[in-house]
Amino acid sequence: MTARIIDGAACAARLRETIAAEIEALPASARRPGLAVVLMGENPASQVYVRNKGVATRKAGMVSTEHRLAADASEAELLALVASLNADPGVDGVLVQLPLPGHIQVARVLAAIDPDKDVDGFHALNVGRLWGGEVGLIPCTPRGCMKLIAEVAPRLAGMTAVVLGRSGIVGKPMTQLLLAADCTVTIAHSRTRDLPGVCRQADILVSAVGVPGLVKADFIKPGAIVIDVGINRLDGEDGKTRLVGDVDFAEAVEVAGAITPVPGGVGPMTIACLLENTLIAYKRREGLGG
Ligand code: NDP
């Protein structure tokens, strides 16, 4: 069997077009949705992410602002910046790019973001809303994964899902979204016994670990949907960096029914879902539904 490749880049492009069309259709006098991104320090990967987010935001017709702080700025300065963005009526989404320098208490910063502008969905109130089945803002990567799964399986009720990885930004919210879609869900992690055996139960296997090539053919039930969230940078012999996922793609593609590639799978969906969350936050703040 050769798996169907789930094209995350195409799916994300469609979502971005839908969002842009909705913004284009706003009355000329209406305020445009605004996303503010805070970048602290010089982390090269974060700089690329922030730049890409800015480009995508502007392309969608939204207002994008970037706020940079030096790596040695104080937590008080960062919290004051977040407070000013919370109070800014033109800002619908506030995103503080992670990771933050070691002297900053991440939890304190995330807790300072207005939950209704928390387009990353990391605020404790949004975590609670997700688990309580209430309306909130859903973390972008798991949200994107659900859309990719929907590309190949419109009805998930009764399916067995295994989420590999239990982080607060991917694994745990992913679990909750699959549960809400009536899957029977197992969450696996570094202490799970017989990882291949547990994963092989899955009709839907989502891997969010950060270990290149961890998921081999013997982790995969024939015909399963495999969603590879992992982004791992490997140095090639030519001196260039190569992006790979958690899944050994060459092996998995022969067993799975459908699979996301890396790059071009989950990654593009994360940014598209950030735009979607910003539009949702805007619509709620403007009383337009959402
Ligand atoms: P974390 O490091 O926070 O979590 C990793 C999880 O994987 C942990 O639960 C850990 O278990 C588990 N784990 C680690 N090693 C193993 C192993 N050998 N076997 C089984 N489980 C293991 O990572 P994130 O959730 O933040 O990110 C995961 C991956 O997804 C990374 O590659 C990251 O770059 C990528 N990512 C991609 C995004 C995208 O847009 N495509 C967005 C966000 C992340 P334990 O809890 O026991 O330590």
C-alpha cells in the first residue's frame, strides 16, 4: 500500500484564501483584524517564525505589528508590553513567541495575555474552556491537525486515536480535540511501555515528539491516518539543514492509509490557523459572531 499524502500546504492555502476573502468582504469603513507578535531575544528560528507570521497576516488583509525586546529585557518590561497590547483596541490577537529567555517566567507571561486575544490558546482559561467544551481559542497546531484529518476522514466517531507526546501546546489539546470528535483516545509519552504496540492500535496516529524517525513501520496500523507534527532540523552532508518529522516517512508511507509530509504538512496549517484564530477573536470583539 502507498499512503495518500495529505497536502498541508494546499489545505493551508485554501484556508488562508477563505480568511482573506472574508476580510476583503468587510465594509470599507470597518476596522481590519490586528495581530501583534512579541519577539524577545535573537533566537534564529523564532525570528523566521515571526517574519513568516507577519507576511501571512498582511497577505490575509490583517494589520500586523511586531514588538521586539532585547534578550536581557526584564519580565516587567515584557508584562508592560503585553498589558499595552491587551488595552489596544486595534489589536485582536496577542502572541508572545516562545521560547522566552531563561529569566522569564513563561507561565506568568501567558497568564497576562487577555484570554480573548490569546490566539495561541495557551492561557489557562482557554485550556479550561477546551477541556470543558466551552467556546474559547484553540491552539493553532492541534486545530490544524484536525483539519488535515478531516481531509481524509470526515467522520471520526468511534475511531481509535493515539497521540504521541503530552505537551501543553500540542499533545494535550490534540487529545481533547480528538475526544470531542468522539474518538477513543490514548496519550503516549516517553514512559509508555511498548510504544510500537500502543501506536499500532491507532486508526489515527498523531506524533508530536521531536525525535527524528521515531515512528517506524511497526508503529503503524495498516491503513491508519498518520499526522506528523514533529519538526526536526538535521545537518546534511552538504552542510545544508534538512527538516524531517518524527515519522520515518519512507517506511510509513508503505503502511499508512494517509500521511502528512514534513515539510508541507502540519507546519503551514499552524500559521493558517493562527490567522483563523485572529479572525475569530476579531469577530467576537466586534460582535460579528465567531
Ligand atoms: P515537547 O518537548 O514539549 O514534548 C515532547 C513530548 O514527546 C513529551 O511529552 C515527551 O514525553 C515525548 N517524548 C519525547 N521523547 C520520546 C520518546 N522517545 N518516545 C515517546 N515519547 C517521547 O515538544 P512539543 O510538543 O513542543 O513539540 C513536539 C514536536 O512538534 C517538536 O518537534 C516541535 O518542533 C514540533 N512542533 C511543530 C509545530 C508545527 O507547527 N508543525 C508546532 C509545535 C511543535 P515526556 O512528557 O514523557 O517527556
